[in-house]
Amino acid sequence: MNKKTMNITKTVGTIMAVGGAAAMIGSAMMNNNSTKKQIKKTANKTMKTINNVLDSIQGMM
């Protein structure tokens, strides 16, 4: 049961992180002043943040 709960928690965390990343990237793309370089920079920041969040969740388990 405990293992099942951990898997569900990881899955929910991953889905939330991917959704947040998609929202940030989509927002940057909709901005008229954004350049490809800025979008790429934002995407890289987002991926690093997602990685840190998932590591934190995994560390708590």
C-alpha cells in the first residue's frame, strides 16, 4: 500500500510539473515581445525547476 501511494504521489507531482511547464512556455510564446532565445531560456529554467521539485518529492519519500 505504501509503495502504491508513493507511485501515485510521484505521478501527480510529475503531471503538475509538466502542466506548469506547458503553461509557462505557452505564455512565453503568446507574448509578442518574446524571442526564440528568451523562450529557450524560459524553457530551460522551467525544466530545472521541475527537476528540483521532483527531486524534493523523491527525497521526502
